[in-house]
Amino acid sequence: MKSFIRFLLLTFFACALLSGCNTARGIGEDIQHLGNAIERAAS
């Protein structure tokens, strides 16, 4: 029973981490686009 609970917790945390990576990538792309827009407006 303990190993099953550990497996569920590990699976939950793995899914949360993978979702977080996807979100962080999206935020990084948004910041990059914002920086490009500021650079074009400044020149």
C-alpha cells in the first residue's frame, strides 16, 4: 500500500513539473516577443 501511495505522489509531482516547464516556456517566449517589440519601437 505504501509503495502505491508513493507511486501516486511521484506521478502527481512529475505531472506538475512537466506542466510547469510548459508554462515557463510560454512565459519565456512572451517576454522575448515583448523585448523584440520594445527594441523595434526604440530604433
